[in-house]
Amino acid sequence: MPTTGRRERKKAQTRRALSEAALRLFSEHGYDGVTVAQIADEADVSIATLFAHVPDGKEALIFDDGAERRVWLVAAVRDRPSGQSVLEALRRCMAARGPFTDDLSPELRHKRDLIVRTPALREYSRKLWIAGEGALAEAIASESGRDPSDMTVRALARYVLEIPELAGAEPDPLAALNAIFDLLEAGWGGG
Amino acid sequence: MPTTGRRERKKAQTRRALSEAALRLFSEHGYDGVTVAQIADEADVSIATLFAHVPDGKEALIFDDGAERRVWLVAAVRDRPSGQSVLEALRRCMAARGPFTDDLSPELRHKRDLIVRTPALREYSRKLWIAGEGALAEAIASESGRDPSDMTVRALARYVLEIPELAGAEPDPLAALNAIFDLLEAGWGGG
DNA sequence: TCCAAAACTATAATCGCTATGGATTCAGAT
DNA sequence: ATCTGAATCCATAGCGATTATAGTTTTGGA
């Protein structure tokens, strides 16, 4: 039974305290206006403990490990309705999640804005998405009868995973997302 | 007369001494095995001077400011032979330069390998490419009668500029580059 | 020749992050 | 209930990149 010890509960609790302290302080003073020492203080742990919980460093404090995103994407591709194209499945999946839907709690909206307007956080968010490139490429390859090392497949996966960073800062992110998927589907053309 | 003082000559000389010292030491001990203090010593300047010459930090030491790249790309798009498509012009431009051509001096080849195998340097190289996104988007928009803020144009510019990082590490970079340009031109399709 | 800008310097400080070594707490076996 | 090993936590010290400060030297031009 993996998830039922007091130990794991406390661990998750500390991790959440760190996340919340970081988000609160970042929102109040800006990302660069907060030191990891302040965050550790606010969460009432030592700096060493902070880094034990968040080995990827300061930027990772307000993110999870990105495993969920990877699972969604691969599942969206593999379990899509029959007859639906891979790109269509990915388009719907991304449109529903991430920075593209508008029915978010005010806190999440606020967090998204913080990420979009803070370069270090934007870059780390991109890194998390791109960490799923291999998995997504495998899923796409498997569904389209190509080799996962096929550069076309890898490039498509990469380009899809870059969409959040590319479209996230637009005035109408959803319209931007659709424009980019249209481009990936039909290409730029010979003009 | 912009470029003819002893001052500017000495400045360029110091900058090159830093570049060469950094490249030599990185090659010998690896990027993480070298401190900026060692590089400053090797170039016989103080640490403060090093950062005065290279405000972007350690990774920027072995790169120029990327202005050249931007000029090539924009020129390639704007001055292309009549009848040639924008993407074809970009394909040829990138294939001829950067990590894609094979007639390089051994030093440049060695430098390229160092960059490809060092994450921090790879990321900074990408950053330099992407810094040209705005300029490239404007050129593409101008040549295709679209608006420079059109998301399709911006996405295309971004995707083209990501090709070096995406294809640079492949066994056959040139083939990879062509595969990606084919994808951008024709799209993935509805399959 | 003289002056202001530019380049350089040493020094000290900040900040993110890691290493060490020891104390505490927990899970599971006896 | 107790023992034991692992996990967690902590204080401390330290490293490396980067910035700030303040003073010195060099250079270009009036």
C-alpha cells in the first residue's frame, strides 16, 4: 500500500507548504524579489529541506513534476475516438487544459499570469512540457506506423509541446492555439 | 569613423581573449569543470571585466551576440531569388550555415560538438536563435502579405529557429533539417 | 595639455545551491 | 513493546556566478 503512511502525508504536506509559500511571496514581491531563504522561512523549514523537496531549484517550487501532463497527452493520443486524427486529439486535449481554458479558479488564473509574465517561470514551464517529448513521440509513432526516432515525429511532438509557451501570452490564447494547430496540420505551403 | 580607435581594437582583443580562453578551458575540462575566475585569469583580466564584456554570463563567453544570424535570415528571406518560396530560402540559408554544413575547420567542428553536448551551451545557443524571432516574423509577414503579429507567422518563425537545436544533435543533421522543413511546408496532414 | 568618458581593478556582498555530519522520526520486523 | 535501518530534517559551512561600489588607469578629442 504505497500512499498511506504518516511519513508520506507529512512529506506531501511540507511540499504543499513550500508551494503555497512560494506562490504567495512571488505574487506579492515578484519572482526576483524573493529569496529561497524567505520561502523556506515562510514554510517553516530549513533551506536544505527546501532543496531536498525541490531538487530542480527555485523555479520548480510552484510546479508539480509534470508527470500528469505527460499522461494526459499520451492518453489523448492513444485513446482518441476512432476516426479522429492524432493532431485533432492533441488539439482538444491542450485546449481543455493548461492556460487555454477560461473556467479556472481565480487563484489558478493568477498563477498562470505570474508564470506568463516571469521569464524564469515561463522557461521552466516549457522545460516541463518538453520533458514529455519522448513519450509523446512514441505515442504518435505508434499510432501512425512510423519509427519513434523519425525526425518528423520528434519535430511534431516538440512543436506541439511548444504551443503553450508560444500561445500562452497571446490576448486570445485559444485562437492562437487553433491557428498553430492549423499550421501544423496543413503546413505553410509553397508560397 | 566607428571602428578605428585603439580603444575599440583593444576592446575587441580582450573580448576575443576571453572567448578563446573559455573555449580552450571548456574543451579541456568541460563546461562545469571551469570557473569564470579561471577564464578571467587565463585571459589576464579581472572577473569584473569579464562580466563587463559578457553581460549575459558564463554561457555567452564563446558566442557572439547573434546579430549576424539575424541579418542572414532576414536577408535570405527578403533577397531570395524571385519565384523561390520563403521556406525554401530559409531552408537553404540554414543548411549552408550553422551546424549543418560539413566543410568547417576542425576548431569550429570541435566547438559545435562542445555546444551540442553541453546543455547550458545548447540552451543559450537556442536563446540566441530565438532572439531573432521578431525580425524573422516581420520579414516573413512582409513577404507574404500578412500581419507580423499573425500567430501563424510568429509560430513559423519560431519553429524554423528551433531547427538547429532539434536537428543539431542528429547523426545526419542535414537530413533532419530537410525532414523538418518538409513537415513545415506540407504539414502533418489529417492522418 | 587637459578633461571627460570608457575600461579596468580589487573588494565585498548577495544569492542559489551543495556537502557534511549529526539529530529526530517513522515503518516494519522481531 | 522494542529494535533497527531508512528517511527526514536541521545547522553550518562552503562554492561559484553575478552584481555593486568605489577608486585607478587609459584613451579620444577639444
